[in-house]
Amino acid sequence: MDAPTREYVEHYLPEDPVLAAARGRGAELGCVPIGAGGGAALRFLAAALRAKAVVEVGTGAGVGALYLLGGMPAAGVLTSIDVRAEHQRAARVAFAEAGIAVSRTRLITGRALEVLPRLADGAYDLVFVDAAKAEYPGYLREGVRLLRPGGVIAFDNVLWHGRVVDPSHRDADTVAMREVAKAVRDDERLVPVILPLGDGLLVAAKAG
């Protein structure tokens, strides 16, 4: 789509001051959160699924979490994993500013591929991934296991700044994006679509 149309889509729903502040803290920490368009899609998915149990891989400064929590019911709990404690400290500031009860978030500091295997099979409504790109295929394997039938897994940055569609790019992150997109497409348990929001949001529902 042309630039004005993309701008309209990405900012169709403006961000409130709490989200803007969280995005600013993310920039200071050097972590790039999901864009406003992709965030709105996450909030929509959480609301449509009535997601009471959500896993987020990559807490960042809490932008994605704020969108997810915004669509979840009041009793919903978000489990968010990040390897960097300073990111989660920033996220806690955002949650406090948004008036989110401490009981609604469970922040786990550690490598996601070590934490995810400890979470229960089929116990989650939604899994959102926005972390180390080279590890996306591993997150897919664990994420699908965590989902209940009808649950959804979502991956940010699947277009990876246009590199995915350019075969000359063969770096580890780009290759991982191609691998996860193919694996999702070829998995008979999943019903996928790529949404051209931000840097690309790959979404797949678990059939059954």
C-alpha cells in the first residue's frame, strides 16, 4: 500500500499517553516494540478470544502487554518472558501507570526457550512472540503446544524490513523469519494469515 494509506491504517486508533510513555521508555532501552497497528490487532485478538491466559515472549517496555491486557477480560492473566530484567522493570512502570492490578501480570526473567517448556500444555488462549528473531522456530514449537484448540499464536516482524522477500538476504534472523513462516503455513494444525501491519504480523489459529 502507498505511504498515506499505510499511515492511516497504522494510526487508525491513536495511542493514549500511557502507551506513548511506554514506547518512549522502550526507545531509551533500545528495544523496538510492536507498532500501533499491530498492537491494535493484538488487542482485537485478545478481545475476540476472550483470552484469560496469554503468554508473551519478549516483554520489552510493556507496549505489547498493554495492548494485550487492554483486550483481555478483567480476570485475565498475562505471563510475559524476557531475558533482560531492566525491560521488565520498565514494563512494571507502564502497568502501574495504566492502573493494571499486579495480580494480572506474571513477569518471568529468563531465556524463553528455557521458560516455555515449563508452562502447561493447552492452557493458553493466545501466545504473542516478539523476541530474538533467530529463535522464532523454537518459539513456534513451544507456542503451539501451549495453545488450547481455537487458540492463536502471533509473531511480529515476519516481513523483517522487507528482507524476507529478498533472497539475497541470508543472515540468521531473515532465514529464521522465512523458516517460521513456512513452518506455520505447512502445519496442518494451524490456520494462518499474514497481516501487513507494521513489519508484518503472522497470526495462526490452532484447529480442533
